[in-house]
Amino acid sequence: MNCWEILGIEPTGDRRKIQDAYEQQLKFASEDEARSLEQAFREAVGDAPAPVMRTENAVQPEQPAQAPDEAAERPLDANDGQVVREVVIQIKALLNDSSRSKDAGIWKAILCEPPADQPQLRREIGRQLEPQVRPMAENGTFQAPVAQFLGEWFGWFSVEEAPEAADERNYPEPGMAEEQGEQPPQMMNFWPAVIGWIVGLAILATLFGGMGGG
């Protein structure tokens, strides 16, 4: 018999299901059968089963106290992996839309939608997006509200104080407007034109005077 037949379940990668099957079979197992069940569990998951406490009526699994962080570190199952892939695909599509990617509300709608908001899924999504998205948030590619949300959501602390995107419009340097305002208005110099006009009249008068005298 293989390990799955001993445990009485179909082959699966879900450790919780394997643990439940092991504990269920262990309730009525002899010492030899218990050793076989333990070996089957090791073959199924590559590790020893969690310890259980035997009672007169049934076998109750020993539940060690777990900190919230330990529970959050459980490995992702197939469903979790599918959620992560779908969210990453949506974010990459959002990056290709320059107008929608400026809206922090759209980012929140995608990343905060359950179950993607669960801590372990959030960390995995952040790990996959970090090489592409974090530099964009840090260098001012995103609007400040978007960059601040990403920094807080994924724990990218360097992003939370990212500079705002530079305005592409050309403005005078700070202080230039004041300096220009202090300068007196410049008047156009008309004297060269006036002098040239007078000289021209004199030349014409001389020419016409000479012709009249002749």
C-alpha cells in the first residue's frame, strides 16, 4: 500500500488535509498502525506530523499556541497562488494605462480586494511587483497618493516619502520672477531712427535745392 492508501485520501498537496486524515486514522490505530501512519504522513509531505494527544475516547490534536505572524507564514496553496497571479496581471495591465495608474483609488480597489488583502498574499504580491513597481514609486513616476499607498501597503518605507512627480511644464526658476519684477521697464530707443530721418530730409532738401538753382 502506498502512503495515500494508508491515509485513506486521494493524493494532494494540502498539508492540512493530510494532517486531518492522519489524525482520523490514528483514532483507531494500534501501535504498529500508528507507526505506519506516521511513515505514510512523512512520505506525503516530507515531514513529521504535528504531535497529537491521546485520550480515552478519541485522539485530539495538540494545538500549540501560534503567534499571528506564524499563522500568516503558512505556505500558499493553489487557490492563493491563483489569486496572486490574477492581482499581478491586473497591476501590470494598470501600468500600461497612464491615466488610470494615476488614480490611487484604482490601486486600492485591486490590492485591497479580499482575499488579496490577507497578509501572506499581500507579501507575495509585493515580492512579485517590487522589482518593477517600487522603482517607479520611488523615482516620482506615480502621483504622490499612489506612491504613499504602495509604500504603506507593502511596507516599502522608502516610498512613503517619495517626491512628487516633476511638472513637465516650464516655469522660471525660483526667484527669477522677483528679480524680473524689480527691473525698471525698458523703453525702446528711437533716437537712431529719428536721426536717420532728419539726415534723409536734409539730403533730399539739398538735392532739390541744387536742382532748383540750376
